[in-house]
Amino acid sequence: MIEVRELPDAFADYAVEVTGPTAADRLACRLREHGLATFGGVSDRGAATRLAQQVMDVWPHRDSEPDSVTVVADRGDLSRTPGMAGFGHDGLDLHTESSTVAYPPQLMMLACVTAASEGGACVLADGHLVYQRVSEQQPELLELLCAPRSVLFGGASGHLASVFGAGEDGRVTV
């Protein structure tokens, strides 16, 4: 069984100051070192987009608006449509983003400009830790999860790929 634990201080532990001329360098460094960075002080959509553009390629999502920002909010009945559960008020199962595309983004930025009146918690999984635990506890499963074309992502119109792979820099990809 894979352990699940809360990181109550994750926001503080991975915090980066994102103001000033070296903000992007500090943010990129924290991401390289830990794979996660947190920050505050981003007060609007434009500021979030500008910060993202300094450290990553911003590209449109199926549900994004023209500036490539996807606003996650309760949109009522739309959330009952397959693939649209994120636009409701119910919790989501653990998932990866853009698994329906052959080359999903390697980095994702989440920004909360307006807090939800209730709920809105974000659960993240450490992909490297999951890889390590599966490697230690179920190596035969890891072999299957690393096999090329072992999983169909995105349903009938999706693509075959592995769950885990080796990145160019020796890191594990999910």
C-alpha cells in the first residue's frame, strides 16, 4: 500500500518570493530542486500569466480561454459531461493533466486569485515518491507501468504510452 500523508507546511516549505528582477530565476531553481514551488502575491490573472511565461511555455488547454488560462469554477450541469468534472463542486479523483495528448506539459501552474467560498483544496501527488514506493514494494508492477504503449490515455480517441518514463535529464517522467 502506498502511503498518503499530508504536508501541512508545504506552502511555507516550498515558498519562493516572486517579486523583483530575479523572481523567475528563484522560481525555476526551486522547481528544478524540488519539483514544486509555492508563492503568494499574485493578485490577478495577468500577473499569474506573466509569471508563468517567465518559467514555462504557456499553451492552450482544451478548456482554456484565449490567453491559455483555464478558469476552474462550478459551471453547473457542464460538470456532468464526461471529462468536465473539474467544472463542478465535487472532488476529483487523482489524475494527471492533459493525459489525452501525446506530449503533455512537463510543468503546470495553479493560481488561486479568488478563494472558493467552501472546498477548493488541492491534492498533489509526488510522482517521484510514487515511483520510488512502487519500485520498492511492487517492482513487477513498476515494470508494467514503464512498458511502452502499456496504457491507453484519453479513451478511444487517445494514445498509448507508459505511466512512467525516463526524462532526458535522468528524472522520472509521469
